[in-house]
Amino acid sequence: MKAEEKIRDLIRKSDMPTGPDADKKILGDATEHLRQLKQQRAAKTWLSIWRTIMKSPITKLATVAVIIIVAIIGMHLIGSSIDGSNVVWADVLEQIRTFRPYVCKQTIKYDEKPADTKRFMHLSLSRRREIRSDGSIWVFDMSEEPVRILTLYPDKKQAQEMTITDMGPSKDPDLLRIISKRQDGTEEELSFKQINGRTVKGFHAPGKLNDFTIWADVETQFPVYVKVRQDGLKRTIIGEDFEFDVDFDPSLFSTTAPKEYSVKKVEKKGNTRKVSIQQMIERSPFETYVLSKEPGWTRGVQIVELSDPVHSDSSVHRMYFFVAIADDGRHLVIGQSNTINIVLGEKIKQGQLIYTTANGLKVWSGGPEQWYSKGLLGSVEDIIKDPPSEERIGYAIESPTSKFILAVNGPITDEELHSLVESLVPAKEYLKD
């Protein structure tokens, strides 16, 4: 017998009146109680639902009919929970994976320094406005090259318009964007509580580099409060007072100072210069390698050229770094130069050979590359925006003709490492293909 037939049979055997009018009344009363319960956010268990129904006019019906109504309510709850208990981690991720203009307050609490609080307005992943604790206003536009930064000091009516050449386009290491990629099965559900009059459900996403705790609104699934603990950087980041889908006035993100301000114009050059694969091949006296595909855990790979500090003739001796930003802070840098090739030399064998690719590249770990990785990450700090982490990983890569260093600003899995190294190919062969 089907479920619907069982329900009809129970109704026929009860003392409850039947027919279209009775059905309409029962469903109408049940729906009204659902609405009231949802507004009051009062029902946390089946017991509270039962008690509410038993106090209502529906109790005039036969007991079996009340049971049927509870069953109907239960079926309704499968699709839309009264107390938000059906909100899962995937719902929260779904809401933040698509960028929406938003504002929030963000506080960084260092273990050994005073806390710093800013008010952020994010128009896009490349354009934002900050109101800092000292009252200054900073507007960043990284949507194109050069990067432009406007700094306003309202109390003095002074401004600085800065352009940074050889940089851009770029994106923010946005806090929500980092969170949106955290779904590996280790997430834990927490309890319910109230934050600023809103019922929220908690989630904990553990991690060595970023340990997240998120409280999300049970109705919208948007984050209400976010805490990120970064042991490697000895700090905690708090995000709160979120507002999403904000209709900003575009003038808030202009990098031109208002007319009533006195303006100082500044032009800076980035510490690194971006080059193409072809330029790297033409300028380098040694064989260089490139990534044939971008790692799945980073976004955007760029090649930057630096003068080799060991050699006075920088027109010949250059260093080439492949830099890829990771939203979770695990930024990737691959350094290639004559100096690296010479310095590693036989020292590479102080470590352990941990992997060999199909095309003969050897990966060494446990030698001097862990120390060198700090220098690589520090050399491009103006790009990655984060200092070298205590959890950074370094590897030495040995090709048939040269040696170079791979540095990751955090932990990396064997699968990620193998995929990354397998994608390395000689630059000249890459262009031929």
C-alpha cells in the first residue's frame, strides 16, 4: 500500500470528518503553525512541535489525525527546516563561491602585537576601499596595470595618488574566496546560537595553515561571523558585520582624490618585472622550465625577472621566478638561475630523492632547499603579500641540465606535488607545442 493510501485509510478509520473542506482545514492549520514556528524560531525538537500542535484547535481532531499532521509536517521539514538544522557546509560554500559586492569589519589579532581593525568595502576581487583605525581611507584598484592606490586623510584634507608599474592585473586574497575552497570532508558542524539577533549555525573547517570557524545565518546561509586562526603567522583574523549584494556608489572606488584635497602623486616600480616565456628564453643563458598547466590550488601564474645579486653584470645574469598566488596562502614560487644551479650543486644530495617524473625530473627533499625557500618567498613578497610561513615547504628539482628550487608557503600533498612536477617541461619545447 502506498503512503498516500495509508494516510487515507487511517483517516477513514478515525472519527475525524473527511472531505475536501476537512482536508483544507487540516493543511491550512498545519501550514499556519509552521509559519508561526519559523518566525519565532522556537521549535528545536520534535517534542516542541508536538506540544505546539496539541495546544492548537487541531487537537479537536482524533489523535490519529494529529499523528498524520505531524507526519505531514515532518515531510515538509525535509525540504525546509524550521530551526535551520538542514543548513550544511555545502550551502554556505554555495553562497560565497559566486562573488557578491559586500562590506565587513575585519580585525587582525597578532599574538604579540596590538589588534588592527579595518572596515572593508569590496566592489570586486580587484577593487576595494578600506577605512582604517586611524581614520585614513585607502582605495585599491588592481584590475589593470599599473596598480593604483589612493590614500585619503580626511582630517587634513590631504591625499596621495600612487601608481605601481610592472604590477597588475591582480586579485585580492579575499577571505571569503579562501573559505569557499575548503571542502575536504574534515568540516564539523557546531551548535546554534544568536548573533546580533540572528539565528546562526556554526561550522569548523580545520587546517594547519588556516583553521576556520564560521557562523552562518540559517535563513540566508551567508556568513555572519568568521574566525581564521593562522598559527604559522601567529595571528587570528575576525570577520564580522557582513552585508552582501551592496549597491555601491562607484565614486567610492575612484583612485582620483576629491578636488578639495591637496594631492601628492607618487610612482613606484615593482621590485620585480614580469616577462613572457619567449623573453625568458631569449635572455637566459641556461635552460629554463615552465609549467605546462596551472596547479588546481593556485590562480594565475606569472613569470618575474630579477637581477641576480651574486653577479655584478645583471644584463647577463638574471633570476626567473614562477609565481602563483593561492587563496589559502600556499603561494607557489619556482626559482631558476645560474646561481641556484651552482649553489645547489652536490648539496642537493644532502636530502632524499622522493620522486622521479616520467621525463626524468628528480625531486629532492630534506636538504638546503628548506632554507632557500625562505629567500625565494621573501623575494616576491610584494606579489604574494604574505611573509614566508613557518610551515613553508621547499624542494630541489634536478633536471638533466640544471637544478632549481620549488617553494610552497604552506603544506602540500603528495598528489599536488607530483602533479605540479609532472607538468614542468623545458620552455623551448613548450613554445614549440
